[in-house]
Amino acid sequence: MENNNISILGAGLIGSLLGIFLRKRGLDVSIFEKREDRRHQLYKEEGRSINMALSDRGWKALEKVGLKDKIKDLAIPMYGRRIHDEHGNTTFQQYGKDGEAIYSISRGKFNQILVDEAEKVGVQLNFEHKCEDVNIYKKQIKFSLPKWEAKKHQANVIIGADGAYSALRSSMQKQERFDFSQHYISHGYKELSIPPTAEGEFAMDPNALHIWPRGKFMLIALPNPDKSFTCTLFLPFEGTKVCFDKIHDKKDVESVFKTYFNDAYNMMPTLGEDFFKNPTSALITINCYPWVKNQCLLIGDASHAMVPFYGQGMNCGFEDCYVLDGLIEKYGTTSWELIFEKFQKMRKPDTDAISQLALENFIEMRDAVSDPKFLIRKKIEARLHELYPKEWIPLYTMVTFSDIPYSEAYAQGKIQDRIMNKVMADPLITQNWDKLDYEDIIDQVETARMV
């Protein structure tokens, strides 16, 4: 079909799902991936993959391509946060209403299923194709293959789903009037693990996202189907009492964990080996615009990489695929310039909003969740949502358990945040929170929205 030869760079979660969407529209789709095909090997995680947390936006996209039930078998529901203090005590903070959950899933196995499905529906897969350059005007891609072999590929449409360090975006940056910024936060991350117990069971509550908040740093853990937990340690790279630069050997690792995460330490028999075997990785936010040039499009992390602290990076990328598919459904497969232009104008405000929320949520996760007043604040918001379900929706609920546009959720959240700050300023709020005039709070919200 004329103009329907689609080349996708990247066979990660977003690229492979997008390939499925486009192939189901009858398009001729090829995916090019720089890594080798490891689906038929015993899959080994690389030690740098934060577990995914699937929520409503991600499920919505998977359901549209018929994969929801297959993926659900691999996912473990987490109904809230379980907060671990420095003495080993825990408290549970429910995410939403009863039954609402985010779902822990391993990136590796998830990616395998999506790539298998893409192949099954007829996507042409090309592994060990490293993109070296894209000639955007000619729509020609230059690849390097194993053994120094070079290859050129001609396409009608090129979509860069090749992540935060996108080759297509790198080529776009050479064009005039391309805005680009990147920001590394001061923290990095290290993947660790908690194995099953000697009896083969989960060592902790499997239906929660575990957090050890310690002010300037934190540890989190998400459950896996094999009864293990994937843990991620977030520390500053340098400049603080506890940072990666000050951990030189197993003795240093043990000292940090015994001091700040002692209950986790007692469940991590291979901590010392894991710490030095697995890489320390950086966390980046990327903003750029435009995402489109001559029927070349950036999508997912290639256009809006974000830090992982709202659990929305993958979900946002899946929503990109869902929105793009809806535009193709509306305008047909011969109007790529129109579709891509509408796509970037629709998505840019939303991806900007969730990127900012992800940065802000880091502070909440590492610090605020252990504050007793934070728990009171959440109780007040839950009561407001219960009494006035349409007038007050907690920000986390809007982002995670709905498909309200991120930009709208961000704006509504800021209004609610200002009002809650006033409520929490009452020095007696801890004793009197359940005696508040909730109707008056809602009136304040309505007034603020009209301003």
C-alpha cells in the first residue's frame, strides 16, 4: 500500500505494542532493534530494569489489542504502599477505593510477550540493527549490523520508539528550530532483590508496593510471580552522608543497610554481590518539540522520558499508542502529516504534566509518606472523595485510576493542593480532621475553579 510502509525504531515495550496496533490496522510494519533477539534463550534480567507498575491507562491500551487477559496472568496487584520505618514497623496506605490496584510486572517477560505478539500478527522483526543515523528528508535509515556490516533502509513513515537516547531524536536535533532539554536528577538507582523464603513463599506482603522512605533517599520493592521482590535503591550520586560515591565495598553496603533498612537487609542474602554486580544507573527527564518532521515521529521516552516516581512512564507511552491508534481510526492511513500533527498537539501538554508530577512525587515517596500529617491529609481527601465523588478526586486517583488527561489532572490537583494546605495549617487538624466542614471545602474548590 502506498505510504503505508512503517518503520519503528526500538522493540521495547512501546515499540512492540505500537507495532501491534499498526499491524492490526493493516499496515506494513517493520521494527528495528539494536539488541539481539533473546526470546529463545533463558531470559536474564540486566540488573537495571525497575519493575513496571501497570495502571488503568496501560490496561486500556492492552485491552484494545486483546492482550489484557494474557498480561494479567503475569501481573501482581498492589493495593497500596506499605511503609517501613527505621525500626522495622510497617503501615499500609491504600491507593484508592477497595479493589483498586496498580500491578507489578517484570519488564523482561512483559517485553517478550509483546514482541511475540507483534511477530504473530505479522510485524517484520529485525534484531541487531543499530540505528546510526536517519536522513529525515529522504526518510532513509542507516544501520550498522554485526561484523561491521552497514545497511540502508527506505521507509514511508519512521517512528522513533527507541527510548530516552533515541537515534531518531538525535537526527531531529540537527534540524532548525528543534527545542530540546534534558535534566539528570541528583539521584541514581541500583536494582537489588529479595528472594523467596526458605519455604518458597513471599518474604513480605505481596500485594503492596513496599517503601523505605529516608528523607533524601529510599528503597522500594515490588513483587514478582516467582515469590521474589525486585528492589530499587535510590541514592544521591554524591555530596551527602549516604550516597553512591561513599559506598566502596561490601562492608559499606552492609553498614548502610543495617543502619537504614535493617528489616530489608535481613531478607537480602546476596545483597553484597548484587550491589557490585548490578550497574548504578542515572535518572533523566527529557523534553523536546516538535515530535514530528516529514512523516517521522517520536513517541514514548524518545519524546518525553520521565523519572519513575509516579509509575507512569510506561503507562504514558502505552497511552501514546492508544491515542495515535484512535487518530488513525478517525483519519485513515493516508493522512500521516495530519495525524502526527494532531497527535503531538494533543499529547505534549499531557506529557509535560506527568513529567512534572513524576519529579514532584519523588519528594512525597522518599519523605512525606512517613509523616503522620501526610496520613491525615490522605484520610481527609479520601473522605472528600467518598462524600463528593465528582467534585473531589484525589490527584493520585486521577492519574492512576482514570484516563482524565494528565494536564487536566495536574491543574485540578494544584487547586486541591492549595486548599488542602490551608486545611492542614490548622494546628489542631490531627485531632479534629473528622469534624471538618467538608461541604465548605468543596465550596472553596468550586470557587477556585471559577477564578
